[in-house]
Amino acid sequence: MSRVYFAFVGGEEKALCFRGIGFDVFPVRTEDELAPLLPTLRKNQYAIIFTEWRFYDVIKAHFEDLRGEALPVICAIPTNAQEVGRGGRIIQRLVEMAIGSSIMIQGEEDVQ
């Protein structure tokens, strides 16, 4: 049976929660601290990488060559009020690109 690997990249205070449920944790405060960890994330072949939104774009760009693969899944979590709803907007854009129009139900597009 193969092991599924989960990782969290982000601030130490949030990392404690993820460490407590068995994730590999990479506490970082800045993108400069993140940069040397990116090869480790790739080498360990994580199935799912949870991260704070502030690091999402950097991690996503590092795995861009694997875009057609199923793994890793990179999930960003909101850490402040301004980030809530950002994931929904990304999904909405992807759906629009896939089918050529928006299929959001009236009122859902403003859910934050």
C-alpha cells in the first residue's frame, strides 16, 4: 500500500495545526525562505500541498511543468478576510475558460 503525503507551507502558528494531524510542515514567513524548500516539495512527491494564499503563486509556478499530471494538488487556504473568496473566483475563471461562458447562479458570483 502506498503512502499519501500531505504537506503544509506557511506561518508557524498555522503549521502547528497541520503538524498535529500528521502533515509534513514547512514553516516559512517570506518567499525568500520558501525558495530553498521548493526542491524538497518536489522531491518528496506530495499528493497535496496546503499553503497560505501568499505562497500559492510561487508554489504553483514551481510545479507548472506538472500541470497535466494529477498530483500534486496545491490548495491555498485563506488567512485573512481579503483572501476569502479568491479560490471561488479562480474556479469561476477556469469554468468560464472550459465552457466558454459563466454558469454561476445569480448571487453566487458575489459570495466572499
